[in-house]
Amino acid sequence: MYEQLLQKQAKLAVIGLGYVGLPIALEFARKIQVIGFDINAKRVEMMRNNIDPSGELDAKDFEGCDIEFTDSLDVLRQATFFIVAVPTPIDEHAQPDLKPLLGASSSVGKVLKKGDYVVFESTVYPGCTEEDCIPVMEQLSGLKYPADFKVGYSPERINPGDKEHTLSSIVKVVAGCDAESLEEIAKTYELVVKAGVHRASSIKVAEAAKIIENTQRDVNIALMNELSMIFDRMHINTYEVLEAAGTKWNFLKFSPGLVGGHCIGVDPYYLTYKAKELGYDAKVILSGRTTNDNMGAYIARKTVQTMIKQGKDVAKSRVLVMGATFKENVEDIRNSKVADVIQELKNFSVNVDIVDPHADSDELHHEYGFRLTPESEVRNDYDGIIVAVSHQPYTQLDEAYFKSLTNQPAVLVDIKGLFRDKIQDLAYWSL
């Protein structure tokens, strides 16, 4: 398989061209022939015109790539090596939503041929590839696994907004269904991953490795968030405590904040779901999830309390929220916990305006029911300002700017501690 791809006698297809899939597809397309498949025809057309619908890549990133973008199964049928990179969200009950993954498995199953390879990159619980995806492909293709086709797993490590830790510069974990497939998959990824690959012993091990990467971060951030609530009652600044503790050589660097996005705030639920299915309640993981999921409401309540201390009538107050994406310097609004802050403020009858240099107002309205405030409508009489996301333009602001937007006495809530020790006149609070 590897040699066929290298000699361009076979094609590789990437199914799902979002934050994860498109960078993978373009990287491979600099070396071999690639088919980029997505079920969204509008997105496909944008990519044909060298436009990344996610806003992560520039037009120049499409240059020199041997790739055909399509939403047609007939075109997808030309591939012999498939990489599935679709999202794996949770539903309203925090249960795994496998519809996109099983839909992609169905698409592959309809075009699968004897001798083909399928590698999954979507984050799942251990066992999902073999227990959920392979049966779908077998049923629709009429083929038998592993005799007729090979399957592998290579967890994605794309970090939206990060231009340093890219696909080629991060070690890639790979796994196959047998020794032969492991080597073929590993050599294929070595074409584009300069940092090298780590060969996992099984698909389940690779799935588990991915799920605990984000679970570990989630639990550690939850600890920082809980500490910040404790230190707030002690009237000491969490970031100062972390700076002091960080002078020890083995202190792990984590900080408090809103935990949103499609990875850290979602993946642990896949692991706890599978644990529950096996009769085990993942107490530590779920406790961390509860802490992090409640941070938006906590921040809103602290904002209201601080405004009351400043003599504000909450029901008549107005707050400006700066930042609506799930993290800094990206357009991605998936699972943004800023929405929780806004909703809780509205529960207190606070009037809320929202600005963000990266987010799309229509997407926010569709997902969360609120729109961005046009720049021309930003006021100068806010009772409070919440810097919710540390977008690069916000890091350059100073107290004079915030004062120009406020009706003093006013409150500045600085979630990430960007302006610590820089605020003199406004009532200041941070995690």
C-alpha cells in the first residue's frame, strides 16, 4: 500500500475536512495523490477556491497540493487508503454522539474494496473503532475484516490556532490491526510527520492514549479552577500563587479558566461513558468535568457580586463581554463556555453586549442564540467589562481603554489575569 501511494498508483482520501482533516489532507497532498471528501458541498466549493472554511489556513497553504475536493462517493471510490477525521461531539446529556463517525464509516463502507486501508483519527473511547465502526463498514461493503480490508487508528493532535505544534512537528501515534498494517500505516504517516511516529501495540491502546491526553488536562485545569475559588475566599491572587509554586522544578504548569472547545471539554465524557458501561464510575474525571462545566456560571456570579459592591443596580446594569470563541486567536466557537457566562448574566437580568474579532455573529446566533454587537454600537457606559478570551488584540489594551467604555465606578473581570497589577481605578477581579 505504502509503495503504491508513493508511486501515485493509489490515492489517499481524507473524510471530514474540518480543523483536523484539512491540514492532514493538504500535508499528504504535497507528497501523494489525495481526495478530500466532505459531505458539505458549500465547504467543498470553498476549498476548491483555496479557502479554508475554518479560517485556520491561508490560500498559500493550498499551493503545490495534488488534491481533489469532492462530496461525491463516486470520486471517493477511487481511493484505497482512507483517513476518517470527523468530529465526535457529545449530546445534551453529555453522552457520546457517534452519528458523524458512523456516517463517515457508512460512506467508506459504500466504496470499500478488497485490500483497502481505513485509519480513524476521530477521538473515541477505547474499543469504538472495532466495536462500532468496523461492523458498519463490513455490512455496507460485504467484505470481511481483517481478511479483506485493514483498519488502523492514529489519534489527531491538531491544536487550532497553534502555528508551532503542527502535524509534521508532533510525534504521531499509530496503530494497526496486525503487524503488516501497522508498518504500512506507520510508513505512510512518516511521509508527512517529520517528528516521527510511535507504534502502539493495538488500536485500543492508541484510542486510550488519545482520550487520556485531554482527560489529564481537564482534571488538572479543574484542580486549578477549584484552587482559584478557594484562594478567592482567602483574598489572594491565584496567578501569583502559581508563579510562586512554579519555581519548583517538578510543578506542573496549568492555569484556571473556561474549558470549552471540542477536545478537553468533550473527550473525558467518552471515557466515563465507556467506564460506566463496564460497571465503573469514574469519580475523579467526572468531578473535574463538573467543576469545569460550572465555571461560566461562577464567573458570572462573581461579576454580579462585584458590581453590587460597587453600588450597581444589577437589573439596570450593562456588561461588555470581550471574546466569544472557545480559546484565543481562533474562529472556533464549538462548546464555548463564554456562552455560559453570558446566559448566567442574563439570568440576573444584566444587559449584555458581546464583541469578538474572530467569531462569526451568525454562527453564534445559530449555536447560542446571541449575536455580536457591531463596533459602532459599543457603548461608553458599561458597568462591567469581562475579558473572557485573551485574543492577541486584547493583550495590548490598558486601563485607559477600559475606563473609556465604562460608567464608573465599574468592574473589570479579567478571566486569564492579563491585566494583573495594571489596574488602579476599576474594581478588578480575576480567577
